[in-house]
Amino acid sequence: MVELVKDAYVTIDVGNMARSVQFYTKVLGLRLVNKYGKYWADIKAPGIWIGLHGPHEKGPRPKNSGNMAIGFTVNDMDKAVEALKKKGVKVKRDESKWGRMAEFKDPDGTDLYFWQEI
């Protein structure tokens, strides 16, 4: 099998970025690696990255979406998406100035995504 995944993230939607960064860094003692305004922060924990996603630029998340997703960084988005589609997984792709994303769900409806920086 071709290795698709480089690293893993747990993404948590947060209502107040400053408050959440304070909690994860000061209360839990984790390390803030990157912060992109009020929309994203990378927090490094032992063995995993935590992505804090602030209020969405396009408005609130859909009502059927939870406040957490598991993400996997990939080297080749096209190859990763094609591998999912060949296995019958429905994928929704999106691109922003920060990177390329492919959202999908596991069999129980858990939100998952592939991410590739541009």
C-alpha cells in the first residue's frame, strides 16, 4: 500500500482563539507552534498535533458537524483523494490560500480530513 499520511491532527473548533490557546499552553503546558490570527493555531502535544480552528470566515459550521475532526497531512492530495475514491469514500475538496483540504467521514460519521499546504 502506498503511504499517504505524513502526520496527524485533531482539529477542535473553538469559539475564542485567545482563550483556547491560553488553556492549551498555560493550563496543559503544551507548545504553541504557529498562530494565524483568530482562525488557526497549531498546538504540539506529545505524539499528536492539535489544531485549534476559530470562527469560520464563511460563517458558522453546519449544524450536523461536531466540534472536532481528525486530520492527516499528505504529500500528494490528488493521490490521496484518488485512493479514497477507489475505495468508495465520498470526498469534498476545498482550497484556500493556506492549502488544500479533502473532507470525508468514517463509517460512523466521524469528520476526517486530508490537508496539504500549498
